[in-house]
Amino acid sequence: VALTAEEITERIPAHVEISGVKYDTSETSQNALTRMMTLVTQSGMLQTDSVVVKDCLGASHTMTVEEFTADLIQFGLYCYNAFHS
């Protein structure tokens, strides 16, 4: 049985889409992304190095550290605004 678009949407976790990546906005995912950013920063990775993140559907996305940092800033602002609204 094929699912309707509404049923598919209901099964996708709460997320925000940034640069084509559906970032899960759960507290667990927020913490995981924060830890990942800390590891990237503390390891001294170059802005041109690649990282891989999984979106809320489990799909892997490869991007540069520079792109990941930009996405995480937007993600953080989204989560902050959602928390305070």
C-alpha cells in the first residue's frame, strides 16, 4: 500500500532543511551535531577537508568543513529561535 504525502510527512522526524540536508532538530541530534563540531574544531581540520553527516532519514551527505560550519550556524539559529518562540 502506497503512503500518502501526508503519511510520509508524519513519519519524518522534526527537522530543518539546510543546503539540501534535513537536520533532525531533536535534542539528541542537536547535542550530536554540537559534539561533532567540537571534534572538527579541536582536531584542526582544514576548511577544505570533508566531513559526512547523516540527515533525519539516514542519508549521508559529504561536505567541506566550511560548508558544515555554515550549516551548523543556520541550524543553531533555527533551533534557538524555535526554543524561544
